[in-house]
Amino acid sequence: MIDKANLRVPAIAFSPRDKICSAALAVAWFGANFPALQWLFTSLQDTSAFNLIVFAVVAIALLIQAIRYRRKLEISPVSILQPVPLILVFGTAISASLGQWLLDVPQISVLLFAIGTYGLLGLFISPRIWRRGIPAAIITACILPFSVQFGTGLGFPVRVITAKTVEHILAVWQIGAISSHDIIVLENSIARVDLPCSGLKSLWTGTLFLLAATWLENRQIRYKWLLVFFANILLLIAANTGRVLLLVLISNTYNHPDLGQIVHIPLGLIGFISASLITWLLLQKVPRYKLQPVPKLESTPLHPASLSQQIIVCACILGIACIPHPPQVSTSAIASIQMPLATHSTPIELTGVETEFFANYPGAIAQKHRFEQENISGSILFISSNSVQAYHAPELCLLGNGLKIDKMQQKQLAPEVLGRWLSLNNGNLAAAYWFQSPQHTTDDFLTRLWAQITRKDRLWVMVSILFDEAEQPNTPAIESFTTNIHDAIASALQGT
């Protein structure tokens, strides 16, 4: 029979220095993750009262449970350097530090912080209890960042990717369509991929379902489980992409918008339930944890870390905390854009809708001008922002002003400008836009989005032009005007 007393930390008199090192370890951990905590605190201030109440109830419930079962947790005042929790602590800390430079997605940093914090907890409680709580900890880690700020961080990029995927599928079927931001412009209509259609919430909910099933069925989180996890992600993405594709075909291609509204929710439910059912069937192939008999490894006494070991771990975490953070990029470059002398321009006020929109993004700078050059005239809007969402879809702005989009195409407007050309109001008007950074000029919002996420290009200017009359994109006048504007922006960006 296994002596359960051996599973607990031996009764050792810990010196004040040991306890101070343990406290320093926790302080170092939270210090290393200060940017994630700062983002989480700011987001909590902006979240709904309902979410705050839910978080408070969950926190109180966890605290009560910890107090009730403190003996079973076998809490040690001094860290026990178990391999798996240590790997989790350092793995998430290093990933979060690298992620700040490679991927500008704060929700991922908070997710890694929450998982790493559970790894830190594993240094002070029973390994047996800690392993059993891993699925629940991951569930909590997934809920935390995406509940306080869900669509703002990742929902928009996922909608863009979904629209792009549907565009390519339609192209295979020889259905004329081109995606921009989170909308799809077809030959006779526009389909918008809204937040429910992004698929991010289904990915989130489906992942929580898998983790909950793993926890309840006591499945092992190892290689087979990881295969099920990736299969679950692919199934959910396929189900959502298929739903959006069917909605576009029904509502826009075959012109039955009423039917599209009717099947919108049922299609989503059918796809999600089908993907979850297949995931659950695959999960049955994953072996369960064997709680009895207790492995021999756990029957041996657990020895707290020595003072020198605690100091080394604490120093390593502080070293990770000292990794420099990416510098903030100023959007003030747009303020120095000087309109070309050949282009006679006059600053004009933003519309009420535009002013209200950009007010939601404090770092966004927008300027609007009336212009004339040769026989071309119209209005031009410059937007610079650190937030990709401040770059609203020009097509939707045009629609909001009562204009009708006939067609949108990718065009080489000038030797260095690949942009989008739009025909409006039965060919009576025209518009164009592009995105420009110090290194690139593109018409593709996904390219600009990826540069933002990977921090390759943090400062971009969006140029949106509405011409007063019908124009053609391949004329010398348009090429000259586009080149002048491009060069003026390039000069301003090079000065940053």
C-alpha cells in the first residue's frame, strides 16, 4: 500500500531566506509579464459590467476552493523544481518575449502568461494535483484574454483571412470576386464577413469544448491529443469557411438575401456541431490518465529547492524580463506630408461619420484634401494608425455616402504603386486606394495586416482617392498624379 504521507513535502523548517527567494520568484515572474498584465488591466477597464462580475465570481470561487482543499494541494512555501512546471514557466516566458517582436497580438501574450502562471503554481503544489488541473488551467487561460477583448484583437484579422479564402475558392469556380478588408466585392454585389462569420468565436468555443471534454474524460495531453487538437482547428475552419461561402453564393451570387438570412444561424450551428462531434470521436482514441496505482515516481518524497537553485531560477526569469520591448511607432509622419506643388490642394474637414469613426482610435491621424492636377480633380484621404482597424474599408465608406460600386480591380496605377481601382455609379465616377509603408506599397490589406502582426512594417499610410468624374487607370494623367502622391508620402515616411 502506498504511503500517502510520502506524497507530501517533508516537514522541513524553512529559513526566512528560502521564503524570501520564493516570494522573489513570484515577483520576478509577474515583472517579466508586466506588458501582458498592463494590457489585461486596461482591457478590464473597458469590458462590460457583466464580464467583470463573472471574473469576480470565478476568482472568489477559485479562492474558496483553494482554501477548502489546501491540504490536498500539499502547498509548499518553498518551490519544488519539478521539470514539467519549469519547462512551462520558461517556455511561456521566452515565447511571450519573442512574440512581442514577432507577433503583435497581445491576447497571445496574456494567454501565455496565464498558462505560465499555472506552471509557476506547479512549483509549490503536489505534482499529482497539478497535472490533473492542466486542462482546467488551459480553459481558464483561453477564456481570460478573449473575454475581455475578443473581436478587437483577433476577430478582424480572422475576418480578413476568411474573406480572402472565400475569394480564392470563388476564383476556382470562375466566379468574379475580390476581397478587401473584411468584405467581398462580387460582380453585382458586396458581401461582408461580419464578426459572427469570422469563425474566431467558433474556434474559441470549439477549443474550450475539446479542453473540457479532455478534463472530464481524464484524457492524456500528449502527442495523440495534439493531433486531435490540430484536427479540431482544421475542422472548425473548414466548417466556417464553407458557411461563409454558401452564404455568399445564396445571398449575392444567386440573389436570395432573404434565404441567406434564414440559413445564416442554422448553417453555423450545423457546422460547429458536426466539427465538435468528429473531434469528440477522435478524442476517444486518446488514452486516459491512470490514477491508480500511483506511479512510483510520485511515491518518493519531494525535496524543496535549495537556496542556490531558487536564486538561479529567479535570476533566469529576471533575465527574460530584461529583454527589451519593441519600440512604439509614432504615427506623426502623416502630419509632415506635403502635397506636391503640381497638385493644387486645399485641406477640408472630415465628415461627421469619419470624425466619429477615427475618434475610437486615439493614435489614428486622418487628413483630407480637395485636389486638382491637370484635368483631374477630387478628394483624397490620408490615414495613419498603429491599429489595423482604423484602416476602414474604402468600399464601405463609399457605399455609406450613397455611391454604388460597379467593379473593383487590382491595377498598377504607377510603376511603384499597385492599388485598387473602383468604378462607381454605372461608370460615372472612379476611386482608388492603396497602402504605403517605407518599404512597401500594396493594395492587399492582408499583406499590410501581416506586416503589422510580424512587426516588419509598423508604420503605414492608407491613401483613399475619390475622383469627381469617370477616369481610366491606365492614362498618363492618373499615373502622374499617383506618382506625385506616392513620392510625397515616401518623403514623409523616410523622415521618421
